[in-house]
Amino acid sequence: MTDPSTDLSSRLRRLEDRAAIAELGVIYGVIMDERDEKGIRRIFCDDAVLRSQDGVFAADGIEQIVTTYLGRFAALGPTNHFSHGHVIRFDDTDPDRAIGLLFSHAEVDRNGVAMQVALRYKDVYRRVDGRWRFAERLMSYMYYAPLAALPTVLGDRNSVLVYGDPRPSDWPEVLYSPTGNAWLSAYYD
């Protein structure tokens, strides 16, 4: 029997899957920036779950996810999402499932105020009809603040200023959570 970890076609497929998932993360940003409702439907599974660590986002299923994003688009002017790095781990028991950690920033105009956001996305991906999609997406913030406030919020625990009142950041979790960053070990393989 051939060892799948050394089988050339399996390794090639894994590289292709990794590239497709990495592109999914970038395409997400473009879809957000272009306010593409049809695109949202193409990148999320029908039964997907969308959450934010602060509890503001809580949508189950594609219709709630689309409604959530359309509401967000109504509050935003131009946006520019960009990704920095993407860690992807495959489920060895299911070739159509993977998890990911995507690091990102966004420049946004919210109600006429220029803001910057430091984001992390913890994702679960599922291949549906031959295409990788988001099955679960959990977004978290280190800061979400007006550009003028950035010099002072980076060291402040309450660095999420987007909702009108200072709110705590979601990370670095090791500083703010009793369980710290225990979840991170899933990405070390």
C-alpha cells in the first residue's frame, strides 16, 4: 500500500487545495470591498456559521450571513481588506475539511470616519461541489479604531472603538483570557 504522505498525486492535490483555500481568504476581502452579495453566496456553505469573538456577529446559514453582511455594508463607505498570512491545516480523516488561521487588516470608512482594523479569522473550510468554502468563520479584533487614535490604542486593552464606546480587544488572548491561546496548538503541525 502506498503511503499517502509520500504519494505524489496526493501531495499535489494537497498543494492545490492549500492554494485554493488561500485564494478563498483573499477573495473574501475583494467580495467585502465590492459589496458582492452573489459572491458571499459563492464562498460560504449553505449551512455556514459566522461569528465574531465579541458577539456582534452571530449568523447561522447563508441567508443570515448575507443579511449580516448587507447590514454591515450599509454602515460602511469604501473598504480595503488585505491579508498578511494564512496557516492552513488539513483534516487527515476528511479530505474535504480543513481549518485555518488568517491574519488581516482592513481600512474602512465607517460613518465618515477613516478607521483601521487588525483582524484574525479562525476558519473551518469545507469542499462543496469541488470548491472550498467557509463552513465556519470566527473573526476577532486586536483593534478597530479611527486612524487618529491608533498611536494610543495599541497598548490599551479597550482598543475596539467602532461601536461608540471603548470595548476590549479579543487578542492577544494570552494576556486577556484565562485559557490563553490553548487553541493555537492545532496550527503547530
